Amino acid sequence: MAVLRRISELTLLLPLVFGAPLGAQDVPATGDERPAEPPAQAPPKPKTEAEYKRLIQGLESRYYDDRENAKQALIEAGKEAEPFVLAALKSEDFRVRVAATEILGTWKNPSLVGPLVSLLLDEDAEVREAAVEAVSRLGPEAAQALTAARTAHPEIGEVVDRIVSQQLRTAVERELLSLITAQNGYGFYDGQFARLEAIGKPCVPLLLEMYKNPEYAFQVEDTYERKMILRALAGEALADMQDPSLIPEMKKLLDDPAAISEANFPNPDTLEDTSAYVLFKLGDPSYIQKIRARLEVEAGREGLFGEAQRRLVSLHVRVGDYGKAEAMYRKFLNITTQNAISAYNLACILSIQGKKAEALTWLRKAKTFGFDDADWMRLDGDLTSLRGEPEFQNLLQEMDKSGPKGPRRRATPPKPR
């Protein structure tokens, strides 16, 4: 079910510390520093063989700025620079080999996998590390060459495993990241994680680590808020993986206070509900039934659409009880008619049930109330039945034309799944 969420629902309380790049002021002196002078200008794009060779020579400069400028010029030259950069891999200067390897890695050209894999055997550790990073950037296209390299050189087996692991990690994170809009909108719907399901079992340990480990080291470069959304999406993806090995892990997260604390999830309620949902999908409905029963009691003591009611309607949707979810949203919207996210969520529920005309009416109301995330509407699988309707396309065009009304990376009121 793709009822929309955005970042405010995560209740971000305890910021994590992610490594920041070393600033120039933090770099220790090496004796190669040039006296203070205006920043060096990047060389113009080379046109002749002699100019390319001069750039390759620039990679040997004792001055960092000169080396970086030469490297950047070669990167920007692209295909024309390729033969010169490949030749530089044989340089006796390890710095040149490192720079050439980094240049090839930025191009992400699968045809270069052979030369890059061969560098995994280089005598210099820095060159080998640069090769690991460069080959990792090539993605699945490097698989055959890596397999051949492992067979021919068993001594690099651990390095190959590391590259394959890093490629998988990056692919999974990018797939999850593609499910978050520019406004930090995200949600859940049937078939959302199909590409991860296609990868299968190798994804499971990685998704589990991302979900329960607050110190998980993300490969993608993004904000703290989006990394927290990625953790929530990882938990939902686990539910679709249908892996029985997750049963004890989820039960521990639900039953062991220490495990819950260690997970340090921004919103512990999300951890509880998602873990119970994973078990539900694996054939154990007992946890989610207990949570629903408890929330029914708590919801009766709350005011207008309080936290227990928000969680309860989300769980109704998770277990496919769309009638109850619809009734709760209708009741809320009869009292508070201007809630854009609730109107959108009701439209999703109606669309799932085949009530297209009314779903379109509530989508229109959601836009009127302030919903403006056209990107999420395009992603949302719950709205598939509406995509061929002229009104749906009209709404998308209107949102595209007007643009977001609020900050693109902040959220409207909290909403359940």
C-alpha cells in the first residue's frame, strides 16, 4: 500500500555522525606545498597528442594542484584521452598509476574492466585500493571479468568478494533511493521492491543491516534525513523478500528491549510496526494482531486522529483491511477537511478497491488542500488504475506547472503507511 509518508513522520531525534571529507586545512604538510598563490586554473581541453602527453606528465608533478588539474582535464577529455591514460597505468610512478586508475573509474566504461581488474594485482597498495573503487563503479558489467580474475589469481579472492559486496550495496541503496522524491516523499505499494526481489537472497543481509544498524555506512552520498528514510524502506523491503531466516531477527526486535534500543530507530513505533509486518508476510500474524488490538484501545482514548489512530489505519492497510482504513480516513476528513495527505491516502485506498471516479475526486481534493508531489504520484503503484484517466494526467500537468508550494525537502503533516 502506497499511502504517502514524508520525513516528518520519522521523528528525527538522534542525529548520526557521518564522516566528512578531509578539508584542505586538515591535510598535514608533506613538503610538496607550493608557496601561497592564486588558485591554479584548469588546463584547456587538449587537442593534440603532445598536449595529452603533457597532461600525463602533469600527473607526476610534485604539486597537488597541478596533479589534480591534469587529472580533471583528462577526465573531461573522455574517450580521446583513453589511450594515453591506459598507457599511464604502466608508469613507474605509483601516483600516476593511482591517478590513471581514478580517471578510468570516473568514466564507468565496462570495456575498461580488463585493465582495471589487472590493477588489483599491482605491487602498490594505493593503486590496488584505487582499482577496487574503480571496478566497483562498473557495476554488474564487471562480474565476468572478476570471476575470471578470481580463477586465474585465487590470491585476490577476498578483494573480489569485497568488490562484489560493494557493488551490491551500492545497487540496493540506489534502488531504494529512487523510491524517494525530491520532496522527501515516500510510501509503500505492492510490487515496489520487485527489482530487489529479482536479486533475491543476497539482498537480505544487507537490507537487514541497513534496517537495524544505526551505524550502517551508506555508500550513497545524501542527507541524514534521506538515510533515515532508506532505513525505513529497507525494513519494508524485507517484508517482500519472503526469507524465513528473518523470523528470529524480527522477533528479537519486537521482544528484546536491548535489541530495540540498539536499533536506535528514529521512531520506535515504525520499527515495531514494520517488524510485525515482516512476520505477517512470513505467515505469523500474531504480533500485528496484538499491536492492532492494543491500538484499538488507545485510539478510543485519543482526540482527533492521534498517533494511535495513525498507526492503526496504517496497519489496517498493511493487512489488506481496506474497508476499515477507508472508514477511518473518511471519518477524519469529515471533521478536518483540509488534510492533503489524508485525502491522498484515501484516494490510494479507493484506487486499490477499483473506485476510480471517487479516487480521482479525492486526488483533486488532495491537490486543492496542498498536495503537490507529482513525482510520487508517478511512482505510486496504488494509482495504477488511474493512470489512463484524463483527470489523472491533468492533475500531474497542473502540479508540474505550478511546482511545489512548500520547501522541497520538508514535509506536510505526518501520515501513516
